[in-house]
Amino acid sequence: MILVAGATGRVGSLVVDLLRQQGRAVRALCRSEVKSKPLREAGVEITLGDLTDRRALVAACEGVRTIFSAVTSLNPRALNQSYRPETVEEQGHRDLLEAARDAGVDQIIYLSAIGVDHPAAPRQFQVKRRVEEVVQSCGIPYTILRPSGFMENLLTVLPPIRRFGVAPLPGKGTTPITYIAGKDVARVAVLAIGHPEAKGATIEFGGPEDLSNRQCVQIVARVLDRSARICPIPFPVLHLAAGVARLWSPALREFFAILHFVDRYGLRAPRRPPFPDKLWAPSSFEAFVRRQTGRVGVDR
Ligand SMILES: NC(=O)c1ccc[n+]([C@@H]2O[C@H](COP(=O)([O-])OP(=O)(O)OC[C@H]3O[C@@H](n4cnc5c(N)ncnc54)[C@H](OP(=O)(O)O)[C@@H]3O)[C@@H](O)[C@H]2O)c1
């Protein structure tokens, strides 16, 4: 039995899909009954509960051999939610691993991110680094996955390019990011299950190319057959807006801090295969955009 924590999220749900396609038994830790419904219908066992609920964690780990966690307390699509990464992610994973140890789990795969050990890492990244340390010292064979930025982050530029021919970009948008598609991140997570080279490994990986956000905008414009004027939004403006909005959007400040960090330092990952013995042909950004927009053509 494989436990997926964060199974209703972007990568977690893709991991569940891949595991179900392989006919593997999957349990999902879900905090929302409504969101868990499609998973249940797809044959996934559900443990309802939050990462901060120790009793739910004990129940979720029973009979489990592998745990994959993609839980994050910062969801850019729900910035109005409370933001307590030290309580949710750090303490939550500590409790999850304690329950996992008691249940005899034999592999924990934690989805972290490139950049978490950078000296200027923002709070969310620092918390992820501390979760990595918890994972590394928990006594269970572990795998830490550190992907670069997800291609899906760029989908926000599609509507303004389509409608107005403009692309608002935070900051300069010139630093390189080895963007990777969520489905490729999920593939790596599934390949890591039981792989001998995954044991005790921290694996940094990304897609096939280093691209700046400006280059990504040009690719989107080309695929949509539109022109796109880039409108840079200066970070002081974004930070001011986050200060004003902090009551209704507690996580906005942190979200902008991450964008600022990435705009300054980039997110470059090695472009070698995460596992040399496995086929690895990650999607290019253009192919990703073509799939997302239904304009499937030549993958350049
Ligand atoms: N976006 C990027 O560019 C990027 C790059 C590298 C690494 N990463 C990392 O990759 C991981 C996965 O990202 P993603 O985009 O798949 O995240 P996501 O879509 O936001 O999914 C997060 C998942 O965590 C769950 N969750 C949140 N708080 C929880 C709690 N207290 N208890 C139990 N579950 C909880 C969410 O459940 P609900 O559905 O109920 O909210 C959801 O299933 C994250 O750790 C992220 O930091 C992201």
C-alpha cells in the first residue's frame, strides 16, 4: 500500500493517477471529504484528516510500505487560506514520520524544491529544508525530490495574452529556470518507489531547457499565434499590495517573496536524467503549452 499525502494537489493527484494505472494499491490522506470523492471513485482508499491531526496520521500509515508527500501549506490558488508552514509542514511531517516508523514503513519520498538550501531562501523554502532534515534523520529509508519550477506556474499568462496581447510579469523575468511539467515530476516520484538509487538520495532535476519567464511568454505567444507585450510589475508594488491585503490573504506576502527570490536567483536544475537506468524525455515548455491549449503540433 502506498500512502499519498497531498493527493488532491497538482503533483499528488498525478502521482495517484500513475499509481492507479499501474494497478497499485493507493491510500490518500485528504482533509476535504468533497475533494476526496473523485479519488474514492477511482478506487483510492481515503483517510480523512489533516497533516496536523496525529490520530489521522496513525490511521493513514497502517499497513503502508511507501509514503509520498507533496503537502504544502502555500497554495498560490488559495492564498486566502491560513499560512502556518512551521505547524503544518514542519511539525506535521515530524508527526507523519513518527507514525510511519511505528507502522514499519520502508520508504518515504518527500517532494521538496530546488533552492531550499540557498542562503537567501524565503521562509517557505527554509521550512522545506527543515522538513528535509526531519526526513533525513527519521530512520526510514528516504528519497528527497527537488524539482525546479513547475511549467503550470506560467499558465496565468495565457488569459491576458489571449484577451489583451499583454503578459504581466513580476520583476524582470530574465533569470533562468529549468521549468518542468507537473506530470514529469509525478513520473520521477513513481520511478523513485523502490529504486535502489533513490535510497538515501536527494535528487535535483528539471525539464529539458533553461528558460526565463520572458522567453516563456514568447513561446506562449507563438503557440497562441498572438503578440505579447510584457508588462513588468516591480516588486516594491507587489510587496506593498501584499501588506495591504495581509488580512484577507495571509500567504500573499510569502508568495511574492518566493517570486522575488526566483526572479533574482533563478531556479536552475541539472538536466541529466534523475535515474540513469530509466527512460527520461521530459516535456519541453512549448510541447506543454501546446497540450494545455489543444494546439498540439511539432515539439521543437
Ligand atoms: N510550484 C512549483 O513551481 C514548485 C516547484 C518545486 C517544488 N514544488 C513543491 O511541490 C509540492 C507540490 O506542489 P503542488 O503544486 O502539487 O501543491 P498543491 O497543488 O498546492 O497541493 C498541495 C496539497 O497539500 C494538501 N494540504 C495542504 N495543507 C494540508 C494539511 N494541513 N493537511 C493535509 N494536506 C494538506 C492540499 O490539500 P487541499 O487540496 O485540501 O488543499 C493539496 O493536496 C509542494 O511542496 C511545492 O512546494 C513546487
